[in-house]
Amino acid sequence: MLQLPILGQVDRRTALKAAGAMLGAAAFAKAVAPIVEWASQETSADEFLQKHFKQLSGDELAQVIRRLEAETQEEYGAEVTISDVRPQPGVKFGYALNLSICIGCRKCAEACHQENNHDRASGNSYIRVLEMDQGSLDLESGTADYDHPVPQPDKFYMPVQCQQCDRPPCVNVCPVEATWKEDDGLVVVDYNWCIGCRYCEAACPYHARRFNWTKPEVPTAEINPNQGYLSNRIRPQGVVEKCTFCLHRTRAGRLPACLEACPTGARVFGNLLDPNSEISYVLRTKRVFVLKEELGTRPQFFYFFDT
Amino acid sequence: MNQTHAATGSTSHAVTYPRFLWRAIKLSTEGPWFFYAWMTLLTALFLVGVHAWAVQVRDGMAVTNMTDHVSWGLYIANFTFMVGLAAGGVMMVIPAYLYHDDEMHEVVILGELLAIAAIVMCLGFVTVDLGRPDRFWHLIPGLGRFNWPISMLTWDVIVLNGYLLLNLHITGYLLYKRFRGEMPDKKWYLPFVYLSIAWAISIHTVTAFLYCGLGGRPFWNTALLAPRFLASAFVSGPAFIIVAMLVVRRVGGIPIGEAPIRTLTGIMRVTILISLLMVVSEVFTEFYTGGSHIASARYLYFGLHGHNALVPWVWSSVAMMTVAAILLLKPKVYDHKPLLVVACSLAFVGVWIEKGMGLIIPAFVPSTLHEVVEYLPSLSEWKITVGVWALGLMVFTLALRVAIPILTNQESLVLTRGRRA
């Protein structure tokens, strides 16, 4: 049998190992190339190091907002203004919906889609309208993907969106405090802090949260330029978002887009702390109920029948 | 530092520890042809997974089949199973350290190394499930904003990383001491071993609490979840270790006694029956009560409104677990190795389905608004999942590759020196 000298054997083995290691390293570099591409185009050092919203000073926040506005200009071709409207003292927002007159036209869902700069392809909206069987409040009898003229005679319609719970399970479960409840009762998300684990989506009993499975696409002409940092600015890919009762409008004294779009006046919005507000009147005089009351989430979104 | 160095003289740790690490690296790149073949295969699968993940990060998680309705899928399913596998190794640690089973003591490191590999896979599965892995540092206590103690996910971060560190310390310390030719000092590892036993229970309990604390998901919202997790973990862990021991004995030529295999078989015999009993108990409570909160269970076992993607999975799992339980009841099943391997494999896959897809997906079907959107993993998800498994198996293989020669005294400081001289 031919025996190679020991030295030669070691050399060949070492050479083979080195070749294998180089091949492996090259394959690894090739394999991670998409991440490198993404990191160079879609993120920046400023974004990577950005602090939590509550830790940003006024100057820092202004700088972040300038950066986000510039990015929107660059990537979406739209000139937008991103504001940070703070909660007003003495205000706690509540919403009520009159199930007797909702006709299930989904105008609210459509208005939400436009107002909040949702991804066009997915037709996303924070509102799902359920068509329910008369005689049952069991969600199991409802369907959200009906496709026929409305209203149907033997049905009623129940739009569902974020209930802005006083005891929000989604806030409790977030591992990084990327979502919290503001002083006026609104549950918000810092889209630049969320890590995208979607635990909040699992925890929410009302299907109120949405995840950005892709980078949202909105044509330049359709972008709503009136944007809020914590609400309808165009969200990054890979983070969770939700209904904020249009805080960029409502904190500035306007009404939510879904309410303005409702053709029947089924929606009532206002300050729960103001005894003269319409919402306080509804809660005082109508027999209202909340969804899944037994879970103890204390929704600030109320339903009532008026006939 | 007044240690006696009978075998090695007074070599300081500053010299011997780097040498130990160097030998570990050398050992993990040496082996017979089938070792290279196995590692090449795993590396290739791992790279396929890495690439699929890189594409997922770039293009978004739309490359998965997850949706806002089913927002967790194959990744979290495998994560949950892996936590169980990591905890399962403790079934070797308990007999070895609490009941002084000497033969188990000799192979207990297998369970501890499995725990390390399984935790690496857990961390891998959580990472690939993140929409923004670049923001992982938000989860680091002190650097980010750690929502502890209210978020169960922060508890999971603590217990999983803690368990990893504990096992790294225990195995690393024992191997290093053995490498130096010294007796390990009990005070440097025994307290950690005892701690690791309680810790193993905690990782699976906390992971169960992650799910069962959610009132909006009735399928998970059951007090039986944590005990069920533990029972099935003590099936899958021993099942994997028995097969691993048989493989190591065959291909590595390592003498592993029959006693540890018998002990683990005996444990599985009981835990698989407890596991099945809990399934029956859960199924009875759901279906006898009825009502709309059992929609998820109905979807899982029988299908709902014509949607039945998980039905074949779950019945396969029930069948596998039942057959495995019956096989394990055979009094001397451990003397009949092919039968034992079949029983272990069936039990392992059965638990993987039950604890994976069977546990995670039905909680989302129907959704909280009772919409039925089904989910089956996409090709990208399978690739990434296989990649994480390959990574874990690589870690396990390399750990054994380093540990076995040191433990069987084929590798030590003295020998290394001799070779170098």
C-alpha cells in the first residue's frame, strides 16, 4: 500500500479544511446578501440608534420627525407634515356606535384606509364590519367578508375596531414597552421602537392590531399629508400598528375619519369627562354594552340599540 | 489560588483555559469521513435557512403564510417544542444528581448539552419570528426598555438565557476540569446543577404562561397548559436522548451502559400516559361543555365550516402517541432496540405536532372575531425552520465531538502537551 509521508498528509488535510472554510464563508456571505442590501437601503444608523419615544427630548423628536418627513419625500415622493399632538388635559376619548342604524356599507373602513395611509394592495383598514344574524350577539354568527347589497333584511351590522381598553392586554404583553396607553385613553404604538414580535396581536381579543407584512405602498397622489408621529404616518415594514381614533385629528378638535364618513350617523365620538358631550349623553340615556365584557378589558368603545 | 495540580504541575488558568478552548476548536474540526459529511449537510441546510431568512428580512414577513388572523405560525410552534426539548434533559439530571444513579451520572452531560442546543434553537426561532430583528437590543435590560415583570415574554427572555448560561457553566466547568486532569470542585457546580433542575421546570412553565394568560384566546386559556407542557416535554426530551445515546454508542464507539436507557424508558412510559391523559381531559372538557369557545378545538380535531387543514396533523399525532405508549408498555422494550427507536421516534414526532402546530395554530382559528382564515407554512418558513434545526444539530454534534474525547480521557492537557512537544 502506498503511504504518503505524514507531513504531506497533514498539509493536504489542512489545505482541504482551509478550502472548505473559504467556501463556507463565501456561501455565507452570499446567503446574507439580501440583509446587507436591506440594511443599506432601508435603515440608517440614526434609525438603529433612535431612542424610545418617551425618552426623546424635544429637539431629538424634532430631528426624528424631520428625518421621517425627508424619508417620505424620498421614498414616496410626497411632501408631508408629521405632528406630535399631545393629549389635552381633562379629555378622555370614548366612542359609541348605534347598531340600529348601521347599514354595513363599510364607508368607515374605507375612510380609515385612506386617512391612515394604509397599504393599498392589501386593502388594510383598522375597522372590520361584521354582518350578524338577527337574534344573536355571538360573533360566531358574524361574517366580515360579505359581498352583496346592504342592508340585508334579516341581518344587522357591527363594525369592530380598537376598543381603547382601560385595561389593555396588548400593552401588558409588549416586552419592550413599544405600546402604551396615553392620558386621553388612546393606546398608541411607537413604530420606531416595536420589534415586531406580534405578541400584542395574539393578546388582543378584538382583532384590532395589524402587522406590516411588507413595506406599505401608497401612490403619491393618495398619501394623506396630515400625519401624526403616533398615528397615521407611513409605517415601517415589520412593525405593528393600530387604530388611534385618528389622534392627529381628534386631539386637534376634529372628528375621526370613520365618523365623518358614516352616512347614517351611527357613530358618536367625544370626551367622556365632559358631561355635556354627545358621548356622555348616549352613555347616560341609552342601554349600551361593550364587546367581551367578561374578559375585564374595560373597552372605551360602546355599542347600543336605539329602536 | 492555592489549588493542587497533581497531574499538570502549577499551570495557571490563563494558560490552560485558552489551550482548552483551542483544543475544543481543533476537535470540532476533526473526525471520520461521516462526521465531515454530516457537518457539510448541516452547514448546507443552515445556509439555505440563512438565505431564506435574509430574504424575509428584506422583503418582509409576507414571504411567510402568516396573516393578521394567524399571526404566529411554524416558528413559534417550533420554539414551543424546543423549550420542551431543553427542559426534557432534566430527566437525566434528576436521577444522576438527586438519586445518585452513577451510570446516569456518566452520561448526564448528554442531557445538558442537548439543553444548550435546544435553547440555541429557541433563540433562533424567536429571532426569525421578529419583524425587526435589527431592534433586538430593545429587549436587552438596561439598554432597551424591558417590560418586566408584567410581560411574560420578558420572563421568557430571562429564564431561557439563564438556562443557557447555567448549562454552559456546568458543562464547561466539568469538561475543563477533566481536561486539566483535576477533580471538579463540588461547590463550583453542584449548586448550579440543583438550580438548573428548578430552572428547567421554570422555562416550560413560563412559556406556557405566555399563552395561557391570554383571555382573548380560549384555546390557550386553560390552567392545564403548563402541566401539559411539562408532561410532553418529559416525553420528547428522553425520546431524543435515548436515540442520541444509541447513535453515539454505534458511530462513536462510546461505551454507554444499558441502565440509563432503561431509566429513561421507564420515565417515558409514565410521562407519555400522563400526557395522553391530559389530552383526553382537555378534549372531554371542551366537547362535553360545547358552546362557541370550543370552536378552536373543533377546528383542530374535526374541522370548522369545511376548513380542516390541521385535522390530519392532529390525528397523526394522537395515533403516533398512542402507538408509542403501547410499545413502551412492553415490559422489556429496551432490550429490543429497533422497537425502542420506533417508539421514541413516534413519540418525538407526535409531541412535535401536538406542541407545535397543534397548539399554536388553533388558537388563531377562528380569529378573535370568529373569522376562519387557515394557515399552512410557506416554503420560506420551512426553509428557515430547517435552517434553525440544522444550526441546533450542529451545536449538539460539535458539543458531543468535544465532550466525548475529554470525558473518555482521550483528550487532556497532558496528552495535548505530549502531542505538542
